[in-house]
Amino acid sequence: MPDTYDVIVIGLGGMGSAAACRLARGGHRVLGLEKFTPAHNKGSSHGGSRIIRQSYFEDPAYVPLLLRAYELWEQLARDSGDEVYRLTGGLYIGPPGCETVAGSRRAAEEWSLPHEILSAGEIRSRFPNFTPSAEHIGLYEEQAGFARPELTVGAHLDLAAAAGATLRFGEQVEDWHDSGAGVTVTTGSGSYSAGQLVICPGAWAPALLADLGVAIEIERQVMYWLDPVNGSKNFDHDPIYIAENDAGAQIYGFPAIDGPDGGVKTAFFRKGTACGPDTIDRTVYPDEITEMRTRVTELLPALAGRAIHTATCMYSNTADQHFVIARHPAHTAVTVACGFSGHGFKFVPVVGEILAELAMTGTTGHPIDLFAPQRLVSL
């Protein structure tokens, strides 16, 4: 006879750990299943930092979710006692009409978010490490910063366990089945049943959600920690940034948050190569480091030093680069969250809340129509 729970959560990365936490703290019997170790570095929820921001160039429709996410980031920090996030300010730079600047401005104006528009000269004066092109401008918002992914996942897992959740690691899901009267999940170690199932598979979505009818492309991305030529102390108080050049290519980065020997993290945004989650090449090559250094020093000349550290992670991209968060169209006992397309981590706490609501009530008060999987089936 399978072990029985109210809800089983498959995948305990960013979204799954938040869902397990919210469900367990809501008094439900929760089983969480994860094929790797807690807060592992094999998927998309690692690398020490992820940008959080509100002036959202991807679509102003995300802003209400971000406002709630910020409330929940603060709650998580209080409840865990960990600095799971930090506000540093955020600077979005590029040609006036580019997506990064114009899109951020559109969201800020539509939702009356505090922000400033800065000329290239004003950026150079206020943030001396930055040397934008003379014709570029920037949008600055104070309510931006970074979250720490490993710390966030660990905090959610600890709170879930403290609330009574059963969390099993190193246990790979082999199959799941919705009978109409409940769900059964089979792993290499056993079989479990529940009234509801929440699937947060990350880059493993194409395998675990093959019947969803949504194409999700997995992409290898690289993160770089560069050693500033005059030391990292001059980067201690910089804002996070996203910068777009005249060709439309974006890079992003952080202040020095890992101490004097930790370097300064930067990366390309959406410049990766197709991969599989179990076959990704995790070697970072010298020509990749050279390309990153060449690009970032156009904006931040001090980042001309050596690469202290590099790491790979994965994006799970939908065709329109928006998320999938919904009850499974073919399975009323199954809730899915996937396709976070390289910009999902800032939403982790609110996605956990949404998934718990969908699993236990079938609906949510949050605006998630943008994330319905049906929109992608015919694409």
C-alpha cells in the first residue's frame, strides 16, 4: 500500500521548495521529492545571486505578482532569520527605445513605481564604475537588488520540514499517474499516493510533463565572477544592473557580494546553447570567458581581471518566454509550474503561494492568465 499524503511536490528547487513550505505551513500533509541533494547546483536555483526588480520590462502584467513577492521575501527573511534577499538599487541601461529601458519605464509608469531616468553623464557621475555610451540612458529604481538562491531554497526546506513536511532527497521520480481519485508517484525507492500533485520539474519538464503539450527548450547558460583590476571594494555598493547594447544583446550583473576574494558576478542574458538537463556541458571554456570579459568591460572597464570562478546553469524557455503556472489541463489533481525562461527566481515566494492555492482549492486570486499552458499548444 503506497504511503499517503495530502500533496506530493515533485522537484524541490526554487518553486518546489516554496510550494512545499506554503503547503506544510498551511497544515497539509506534504511529501517533497528531489532527485538531488538540498539546494543543489545541477539545475537553475544556484549561483549565489539572482536579480529581483519591480520595473519589469518583460511585461507590466508581472508587477502585481512582484509586489506580493516582495512582501513574501520579507516574510521569509523574518521567519528564517536569513538574509535571503538584499536591496541594492537597480540600474537598467541602453538606447532610449530598447526593451531594457523602455520596457522598464513602461512598467514603472503603469504601476506608479518610484524610478529615475538618468542620462549617460548622470550614470557616470553617480556610479563611477559604469561607462555607458553617450547616447544611452538608464532607469534607476531603489526597490531592486538580489536574492540568494541556495539560501532561499534551504530556508523554504527548513521551514517546510519544521511544519511537518516529509522531504526525500536523492530519490528520482520514475512515473506519476492521475487516476481521477488521486495521484500515485513512483520512484526508485517506492510508491506514494496523494490527493494532489504539484510538479516543479525545472529543466526536467520535457520528460516529466510530456503530456502537457508545451514545448520547453533547455538552454545552457554561464555565470562569471571576474576580479576587478583595483580590487572588489569599489564594487561593494554598486546597484545590480541590466545593460542592452545597440544590437539588442543584454548582460547583467551584481555588486561585489562575496567578499574581497569573491569577484564580481556578471553574465549574458539569453545567450546560451541548447542542452539536455542530464547531458549539459559544465565546462566553461577560455573563449567564453574572453567573450564575456570583452563585452562587460565596454560598460565596466574595471572588470578586466581574471575569472575567479565560473558556473553553468539552465534556462527552461517557453516559446513566448512567459511562465507556465496552472492546473494541468488534462489532470484536475495535478498543478504544474515550469518554463521560467531565465527570469523566474524573483517570483519564488509568490509562485509557492499560488501553487498551494491551486493545489488545495483549484483556483488563486493572483493574476496568472498570462501563464496558461493552452496559449502555447498551437505555437
